[in-house]
Amino acid sequence: MTAQSGWGRVIVEGDSMLPTLKPGDRCLVKWGAQVQVGDVVVARRPDRPETLVVKRLTAHESDGFWLEGDNSTGSHDSWVFGAVQGEDLLGVVRWRYWRALKRVKSAVAD
């Protein structure tokens, strides 16, 4: 895990964590928290270190941590970029505090 600690926020982008998290959801992250299989984590993408991803930790293997999106057909995850090293796991998502809202259009014709 990273040496960073404390609390922070992330905004979810993309559909990879549907239905658990939607694009635009705001989440509270505990930086530097201990991780376990099943946690939703924030990690540095190994093939693009400037990019952070929100994924579910599905396995801890000898070559690193395996991350997958909950939406298997719409996720770029460890199946694409491989295992993630411990120093690239930055934090654990603890709460979603804002759900992205979209206006619902009326089905009634004017």
C-alpha cells in the first residue's frame, strides 16, 4: 500500500463498476487502508500510472493484486492491464456519499 493516509474523495467515471457505482458517483476513500479480497479500491493503473481506477479486488496472487470491474463486459481491468503491485493500491472506497442523478423525462406527450 501507499504511504499516503487519511481520507479523500473520488468521482467515478465510466461504466466499469455498474451496478455498484455509476458514472458521477462521489465516494469517500480511506487512503492507505489495509485491503482484502472483495474491497472496492482505488489503484494506479500499471500500464498508465497517471490514471487512477476504481475496481474490486478479486484476488491476491504471488505476482500482485487482481482487480476487476463489477461490469465484466464494460471494464478495462486486470484482464487488460494485468496484476497490480501493492504500492499501486492507494486506498479503499468506504462510502458512496452522492449518487449521480439524471433527470427522468416524462413519457406523457404535451
